[in-house]
Amino acid sequence: MSLDHRLISLLVCPLCKGPLQLRRDGESRPTALVCPADRLAFPIRDGIPVMLESEAQPSEGPEGWAAPGAPPEGARMPGQAGSS
């Protein structure tokens, strides 16, 4: 089952409301939607994005992120309360 790219363009990170990037495996199958700002990957199971904070995993990010393991300024990790 493949994801509709129009659907992906409408989805945002449930934590920061920022844009998501599609991650694919070696066979070009979608595996996760990644939020670069929060450095979290939301899994895709059976073609359905699981957009739950409790299911998010830390993401290996693109080059250019600050120190490895350090979240970007203002980023929240799952379970961390927001200031709003």
C-alpha cells in the first residue's frame, strides 16, 4: 500500500506543527515521517502514518544539525510538556 503524496503534504508534526519529510527504506517503501525541527520519526505501519507522540522515535537527521544527540533549540522530546 502506498501513501498518497497529497496526504503527506497536508500532515504536520503533532508537536510543533512543522513540515514532515518522508523517509524510505532501501526498497523505496515509506517507513516514517520525520520532523527535522523536533528530530522525531513517526512510523508508517501498513501504509498508515502513526502520528502519536508516544510512538515517535528519535531520528537520525540530515547533516547540519548541531552536535550529535543535541536537540535543536526549542525542540521538545516525547513526553516533555510544552510551554503553551
